[in-house]
Amino acid sequence: MIELPLEIWIYIVAFIPEATLRDLLGVNLFFYNISMDIRYKSVVLQRFSAGTKKLLVRLADPAVGKRVRFLTASPDFQFYGTVASPPSFGDRINILQHVLHSFRRSRFDHVLRPEKAGTNALIDALPVMSNVMAFTVDSHSWGEHSGPELNTFLETAWTSFSSNLQKLSLRGHAASFRTIITSKPSLPKVEELFFELIDSPSSPSDMEDVAEILLTVFAPFINSFAPRLQALTFWAWTSFELSALFKALGNFPLLTCFNFQTSFPRTFRDDPSSLSDFLARHCAQLEILVLRLNTVPLLNAIPLERPLSEWMLKTFCENRFPHLQELQLYPSALPRGFDALLTCIQLSADTLHTLVVRERYLDPQDLRKLIDVLLPNLQSLRLNLRELDVGVFTILAGKLPRLRSLSLYIGTVPPDIYTFISELKTTIFTEWKLRNIGVWQGGSVAPPQFMLAIKHSIPSVVSFWGLGDTDTDISLTNEQPIIWSTRNIDDGVL
């Protein structure tokens, strides 16, 4: 290697893509360490397989385990799967094997099931992962079948890296949250919390028990971080009433990011005033606000959205967010909900640089109203549009000259797409400094000729779909860099 100061080499590495750095393992010791850090920076251990076992053995080596910074683990490998998705064929086979095992006792009982062996291997690897700074515990599958290994897993994890953690994420149901929280971790540096709460698969109707856990275990746990908590994300895919929980939450003087996603009609049936009070107490300091309060809108759900739209309008009329920089909002399908969005923007336009309007598809009149309240300082915009024409780009370029990133989800493409492309090519936005653009339609990316026509019309564009270049052959399923901080809100496009 050319004799240069280490600082210079580190500076050079910053310009080399991670995919390339991963392949420089055998160049020399410097690039070996860089490549190894990238390879093992983020580790996800949720499903058990032969590859999982091999990885766990590798992680037990201190030279490898010390490189892990972001760890996601489901320390109960059996039955793991997302709540919304049916089990795969392999999952069904594992479940069947477990059922047969439960009703069978034989001389082979001393042989560990592969999933249990995987859990033990994970526990063995944890002590050398002392540099983990972001930890996600996925406990969706925890239930009566779960063994005492879970407590060993928690104790070992906390001993290994709890003093270094800056972010803690818990995904699961209320009973699994209680198991984790009552293990009493010491988390002196945690400043970001993420929770994804679902109904328990084993006892979905035990509402009294869940209510007690939320009030006596979950809320005090969150409140214990009050002096230093900066970011709070709470996704509640549940049918339990959350009013009492928000009433039990205290003040968080350093909180700048609040990301809350749930079904408002299901979780705030009684009284949403506690959520209003929480926002009122923190509106003066929030810089990032994400409110997706009906994440699966239905065409026939408009009557159910009336309380949501009225609540949003009242909340944004009564509270000003003077430091708001990023807003993500589903404004409901009703006019009052859209008025709430416009009101919030008007009161925060001076500081707002990122706006995401979720789920609601805007017609031309809605788009004009929205653009009229935005200020030229906006840098990133994501919208759903019923239809797209050249006039949309004309309006955006004229009103938002500093826009750097634009994401458009369109309901319908122009009937004659080739005429649209021809018209677009005749309109050149030379003064617009847009750098990134992504267009989706029907759940898929726009065709290459469509995107290339946009690039021709907007010469400043150097990136499609946030991928960093305008190569239309790049798959959006490629691994993207891990952004562990909740201050970097996922756009949810993948």
C-alpha cells in the first residue's frame, strides 16, 4: 500500500461504495478491517437455517463479534414470521414437527431441536458483541412454548452491551414486552426507543392483562428515559385502547422526534385527548413528526375517519410546531383532514424541509392547495397523485426551486404515455436543481423510458429512486445502507 497517513486512507475510503469495499478483504490489513467492519456491522438473526448456524459460530469469534454495531435477534427461532403474513411451507413443517415433538417422549429427547440449538449458539456468541449500539429484540413468537433460554439470552445480552446501547427496539406483544422489561436492563446511554406492539397470537382477547402491562410496566419503562430520550417511535398494530397509556406518559424535555403509527378508529375509541395532550406538551420542541393514524385506508371507511379528521384539525389549530423540519402525515380521506394538513404546514412552513403525505391520492385541486402553502425552502417531497402530467413538474419547479428529492406515487399514467414522454422532452427545467426523483405506479417503478424522459427534462437529476445514480437496471431489492437512527425516517417505499 502506498505510504500515506492513515487519515488520508480513511478519507479516500469514504468515496468507495460499500459493495466494493466488501470485496477488498484480501488486499491488505487496512482493507481487511474495513471490509470486515462492513460485513458484520449489521446482523439480523431471526430465522434458523444452516446459514444462521454458520454465522453464529463465526460471531462467537471475538475478532468478528466485536465488529457488530446493529443487532436484531429473535432468540426463539421456532415459528418466527411476520404477523401479517401466513407461514411459509418451511414454517408449517417446523410447526408440525414441534406439535409432534410435544406429544412424543422417547430416548431421543436429550437431542436439541435445531431451533433450540440455534438459541444456545446465539447466547454463546453474545458475550463478545460488546460494541453493539442499536439492539432490536423481536419477540413476536414468544409464548407458552418458549423456554428458559429467553431469560438467559436477555441476561447475557444486557451484561455484554447494555451499557453501550444508544437505541433499543422491541417488537412483539405486551406479554413479551413485560418479560424483556422486567429483566431490568441498565441502559444509561439509550436516547432512542422503538416499539412495535401487536396483539398476542396466543391470547388476543385478554384485554385486562394487556391494559395492566401497558400502565404498570410499559409506561413506567418509557418514562424512565425521560431525562435523555430524544426519539420515540411507537407502532401499535393492536385493538387495545391506548388512551390510558398516553395519559400515563410524562414529559420528555429532549424529545425531538415522535413517530406514531396505529389505527386511530381502533385504538382511540374512547378519548383521544391524552394523545392531544402529549403533542401539546412537546410541540414546541419536535423537529420530526410522523402521524400515520389509519395505515390501511379503505374506500368504505370514510365514516370511521370522521373522528380522526376532526381530531387532527383541532390538534393542529390549537398547537404550533415552531421547529418542525420533517412532517409525515396521513390526512384522512375527508376534507377536514386535508385542512388539518394545510394548517400544520402553514404554521411550520418557515422551518419545514421534508414533507411526506401518505396514502391519500391528491387530485389537481388538492395539489394546488398544498403547493400554495409550501415555502421555497422545502427540500424533500413525497406525494400520492391520482394522475401525472407535465403541468405537475411545471408547478413544482416554479414553487419549489430548492427541492432536492421528489417521490411520486401515481394512480394512473397518462393514457398515451408516448405522447406524454414527447411533451416532457420538449419542456426543459434548466433552473430547477432537483437531484433525485422516483416515480411509482401500481406498486411498481415507472418504466425506464419514462424515467429517462424525466431526466432529459430535468438535467440536474443524478439519482432515480434514491439509489444514487440513474441506472434504470438497478433492482430496488438491493441491500441498502443501514440507517439505525429513528431520526432518519424510512420512506417505506421498498
